[in-house]
Amino acid sequence: MDIDILRCEWAKKYGLVGDEGPKYMGVSTNIMTPKKIIVEKLCNALKQYDLIQRRLICILEKCIDKCPVKGKERR
């Protein structure tokens, strides 16, 4: 299965998609991944990150639980 690592990182590493966990910690940021992720789009999205919770970027269980490739070895 091909994995789009940038999409995973956009959602979980940078905490930009609220439904992947950050909203459960009070973060109001919810910026869906664009069709093509480029540095400029990521930088712009990070500038829009919740100003109050800016330092509270983390990975939560919902993202890991729903990941279609969890537990599969990466080659």
C-alpha cells in the first residue's frame, strides 16, 4: 500500500487537522490537506495554527487507531 507520508505529517505531526486529535485538546485549528502539499502551503497553514495552543502539537490515539497501515512493516 502506498502511503502519502506528507498527508500523515500534515494531520498528525503538525496537528493541522482537528479531527485527527488536536480538537480533543482544545485546539481550534482544522486545515485540511491540500491536493498537493508544498512548503509554501505548509508554512501558510502553520501560520494559521491556533495562537493560544500553538505549542500543543501532538499525536493522539484517534489518528493512530484509524491509520490503515498501523502495525505493518515499512520497506
